[in-house]
Amino acid sequence: MAEWQTRWTQNPVGLTPRVGSTPTSGTKDKNLILQRKMWAIGILIPFLIGLWVAMDARKRGYSPLKAFGWFLGVWLLLIVFLPLYLILRSRSAGKASPGKDTYVCPYCGRLYKGKVLFCPYCGQRLEQDDSL
Ligand SMILES: [Zn+2]
């Protein structure tokens, strides 16, 4: 059997065109189990990602209904809704962090809010440009 033929007959998705020899019942059963596993994974992974999205949406202040909507959207149409959610998420995250009254500590690089004399993270004294 040529190499491309063996590849086709080992295809776990079950789109096996019967080239060359017909598969025995044993390999057919194996294919069926593999096929079922693929289906289970194909449903389970979007389901888990949908759960993560819903929990993340709730943390970000979405209403339970909206979070559930995102969950359903991601579960049913992962390819469409997951990138969409991640784009929206990064946009809202960009809005929240460095903004008004937020500064970067020159010593540890973390963000802190308000004018403080010492960094709340590393404790280094911070020079304020417009102090006094
Ligand atoms: Zn610091």
C-alpha cells in the first residue's frame, strides 16, 4: 500500500475512502471509538472555554444573563465568539490600566495609583516632579 493510502485509512475522523483493501471490522470499531472521542473533545473543550469566559465576564461586571450569553456563544460558535470576547476584553483592560492618576514605579515597574511618597510594592522613595 502506498503511504498516502495508509494515511487515509488511519484517518480518525472516519472520512475513510476505501482505497486498496477494505478495512477489517476491528479497525472499523477503533475508528468509531476514535470518532466518538473526537466528538467528546470537540464539545468538551468549547464547553470549558465557555465556562471560563462566563466566569471572566462575571468578574468584569457583566450581568449573569450577558455572561451566560457569552458562554452559549463561545460553546456553540467558539471560532466566532472567542476572538470577539478576547478583543473586547483587551480593549476594556486597556481602558482600566494606566490612566489618570496612575503611575509606573521606576524601580519595580508596577502601576500604582495616586501621588505617594513611597512605592506600595517595593517601598522605594518616589520622586514627584511637581512636588512643592
Ligand atoms: Zn516599586
